[in-house]
Amino acid sequence: MLSKIPAIKRGSVAFIASDTPLVAAGTPTPLSIEYTIDDYLKLLGKAADKVDE
């Protein structure tokens, strides 16, 4: 059912895998933000790049 959502179909949704350090970004702290911000922004950027596909 979720595969019918256009954003999911084209891959423009940013899912954070449970086995990555980005899980710490789910409940941000001053330390986790500094540690994960670059990876988090890359993940969001990849999803944003697919919005117009």
C-alpha cells in the first residue's frame, strides 16, 4: 500500500536505517547533531534530488 504513494515510489523519502549512526539524529542532542549532521543532510539531499523525477 505504501508503494502507491508517489514520494515513496520515486525514492524521494529519507528513511533512516536502524543500524546507522543516524538513528541518534531521531532524538537530537548537541553531541549527536554535530556527529550526524553531514550524513543526515546527504540523506535528505538524495531524497530531495528525486522529487522532480
